Amino acid sequence: MKVMVYSSFTFSYLNRARVLYQTLRRFHPDWELVALITDKPPKGFRLDLKREPFDRVVWAQDLGIPDFPAWMFRHDVVEVCTAVKGPFIHQACASGADVVIYLDPDTALFAPLDPLIEMLGEHDILLTPHLIDPNTDRTAILDNDVSASRTGIFNLGFVAIRTSGEGARFARWWNDRLLEFCFDDIPNGLFVDQRWCDHVPALFDRVKVVRDHGYNVASWNLSQRRVAIGQDGAITVNGSPLRFWHFTKLGPTGDMMTKKYAGANFQVYEIWHWYKRQVTLATDPKIPERYWFYGHYADGQAIPRDHRLLYRHRGDLQAAFPDPYAVGEGSYLAWLEGEGLA
């Protein structure tokens, strides 16, 4: 069975992605590992595939998305890195792979994912919920249960499909939704790609909700998961092997939420410290922090979010300025300046 794994990221997340692919390569050397990059390399940096832990790169601009500059401009960096997941997984169904797995770049494997492949023998779509145990503490309910109600029942840092049957039908549907409606707009019922997948168990057959404590461990479910490290180094979560951890919000926010819910479960901190060391080792100083090529106009000015939102909601502006990144006379930016909006 041919298995393809991909992750979607920009160059500022290349260090995290390297750690993910290194752990994938350790446990699954025969799987095809693909980097989906929505970015262009920063000056002075060269991506050398011979030195990277993934097999190949797919650039977002090569996915065949119509009116790519205008489409790109309507999204911020988080929105677009999730939006491109749909077109990729849909196109991957015709690539010859039997199984396609998506993992966020800030995840890392700690054991093989073979049980997932076994599940896909009976099911076509696999999803992991944010929560698989109900919280009882009020603070945990507010932090985690209410948050999941806003942002989506399933965490789309992971999804796996068979490339036929219901898996292929899901991929086409997700492609269509994310191309048009992948925005961080919670008041209007959207949170990038995740809220859409609340519908999956209702819209598709052969869906498996993975309710194993060893998958997609993260700060939002640590309140109900106990991590242990055996004398042999094997890591378990509520007695199940730890398969992969989702190191979301690396930095002060992630530290705060992890400490809040790990408490005296000191093995959690050991895992976090290991991950931070790996990310540091994988960091290239030639890549500026928070770099994103598409975050700037052609002259280097940072693009404010309100410029993107106005363009997103105005079809007349999209028609008038098919390349909104351009500058100078007749550009979208010049129009904004003339209207006193820039």
C-alpha cells in the first residue's frame, strides 16, 4: 500500500516541519513525504532537497488555483495554509497513493502510525476530536470544551483518507469548501478548515472517529490525559502508546496552557523540552522570524488585515485589481491610498 503524508507551512515553520518529517522518516521510511509550501524562499536561503527530511515540495502556486494572486490576497497566513490543504488532498487522490495523511507541521511522531493504516482497511476517513473525554472542571470546560465548540469538534492538525470511495468524495468536497470558505470568521460560523469537518460524520459514510488517547495529544486535552515514560523509554498516554503530539502555540502561550493542565505530570515537560531542542537544532538563521513572502506588497510594505478583508468582500475590487500585490499607479494599494484607507 502506498502512503503519502503531507504538511502545509511557510518558511517560518520549516524548523517545525523538519522535526515532523524526521520523526516520520524514523518510523516510516517507505512512506512518501511531501512538503506543501505557500511561500517563496527568503533572500539568502536556498532549499536543498538533498538535505531535507522530505521527498519533494509542492508549491501552492502550482496547485492550479484560479486567479491565484487574488485568491491568495483574500487570506492571512493561517487561513491560506489551511485552505491549500483541500486542493492538495483532492489532487493527491489521482497521484497513485492509496492513503493520504495530513499532519500539521508542529506535530511529531513518537511511535508508528500503522494502526491508522489498519483502520483505513475498514474506513475511508479518519478524524481526531479535540476531546474524547468530558471535562468536569469549570475552567477546563471554558478553556477546552467551549473553545472546541467555537473552532470545531475535530482538530484538523490530522486527517487521513483512502483515495477512493468516500475518502475521494470527502477530498473533493473539502477542496470546494476550502477554496471559497476557509476563513477565520467565528461570528459567521467559520474557523478555517475545522468547522467544515463538523459536518463530516453526517455527510459521509465509512468515517472513523479515532478515540485513542495516544493520538493528537495537545494542551487542549491534557486535562484528561496522563502521560507516563517507562524505564525502556516508551511513552504512554492513559496506558496507550503515544503516537503523535501536537505542539501547538510553541512559545509563551503554549507553555502557559501546558503548565496549566499538565500540573505535576512532569513527563509532559520532558517531552516539550525535547521538542524545543529539536526545533532549535532545525532552525536556519537565514530565515527571518515570522517570515512570509505573501505578507507584503511588492515594495515590501506589510499588508494590514483590513486591506485583505476589504478586498475579500468587494468583488468590484477583485475585478479591478487582479494582482493586488502590485504597487504603483493603477494598483490596489494606490487606490487605497487615494481613498484614504492605507
